[in-house]
Amino acid sequence: MNVRSLWAGIPAWMKLLCLCITGSCLLLAARVGYTGELNFLFLVWNLFLAGVPLLFSFGLSVGKKSRPIAIQWMLVGVWLAFFPNSSYILTDLFHLTRFTDQAPLWFDLLMLLAFSFTGLLMGYFSLYQIHQWLKERFSTSQVYLLLLGIMGATGFGLYLGRFQRWNSWDLITRPLGLLEDIAAHVLLPWEHIGCWGFTFGFGAFLAIGYTTFVFLVEGRFHSSEPVRASKIRSQTLEGPSLKDYLDV
């Protein structure tokens, strides 16, 4: 089996992510070559963490028919713990003006946007796989409520990671400290207004972004009616949706 046949067997959505990851890393390599500085190498680590939820959701979707339901739920739980990492990389835009004397500001902006977009795209592909798993077990209204809950939890997780400096693995290494900090924010919300503003703001942003992602993937922009993408395509005769090309 040659390289071409191997590449042909890779789903289109994986190829898209490979292209985004490669482009982001090339931008970082160009910056390192131009400045000789390694200040932004943390982006590679954050991008790796952004891809961890996708590993769990992909593993869940591949073997769900043969895997016990208890194991599936465990994978979903681990996925949820790591899912905020996929959008955490968005907050790396905070570092845009940290090293303005090293490279042109527009280049740093382009690089940070490339990493942020790639991480967010991995997160949405990952969430879409979990979305399909949930649809097999819950009603439509229940799935929407669960997705909203995931977005809210993700916004809160982003706050804990960016401002409180907690990590996903602290659930295992420092669970009591993490739970104590969470309880302080939940039980005394009026003392943490900024936390909840950030949580709801980023949660809403991610929800709108994911809704747009689903509409694009399933071809729902062809119609104003909330019908299935397959029905839309049969009515509009516009061929397969993006979902068919991406093979998700």
C-alpha cells in the first residue's frame, strides 16, 4: 500500500484538520526563523491539548456498537473534562501584544488566529461526533438541552483554565482544590460577576459558532424549514451537502 492510497483512505475532515495544523505550525516555524525567539512554542502544546477531545470522541464513534454502554459513558465523561481545551486556545489571543518588538503585529495576529481556528475546528468536529452519539439516545429537545449545558460548562472551564490556572488533569491530581474553587464560584456568584459574564459570553459564542458549523455541515442553509439535510437536498436538487464531502 503506497502513500497515495493511504491518503485516499483518510476521511476528508481529517485531511482538512491536517492542512490547518500544518499551516499553523508553518507560521510558527516562520516566526521562530525570523525572530530566533521561542516565545510562542506553547501554541503547539495548546493545539495538542485541543485535539485530545477529538481522540476520545472519535474512539467513541468508531467502536460504539461493540463497546459496553458503561465504557461509552466513561469516554463521554473524559471527553467532557478535556473539551474546554479545544476552545481554550482562543484565549491565547490575549498574548497578541506581549512580544510586539519581535515580529510584525499582523503576522502574530495571523498566527494566533490560525492556531485558534484550528483548535476550534477540532473542537466542533469532536462535539459533532458526541452530538450524533447523543441523538441515538435522547430526544431532540433533550439533546439541545445537553448541548447548551456542554457549552455553559465549557465557558466555565475556560474561565477556570485561563484565570484560575486549573487544568483538566487536576480533576485527578488536585480534585479537592478544584472542587473547592468551583464551589466558591457557584455558591457565591455575586462575588464573581466577571466569572459568570465570561462563562455566559463565551458559552453563547461557542453555541452560535457550533450552530453555524452544523448548518454548514448538514446543508441546512438551503432552506428556512427545520427539516433534515437529506430532505433538503432532494427538494433543492443541489447535490450532496458538505457533510457528505467531509465524511463526518
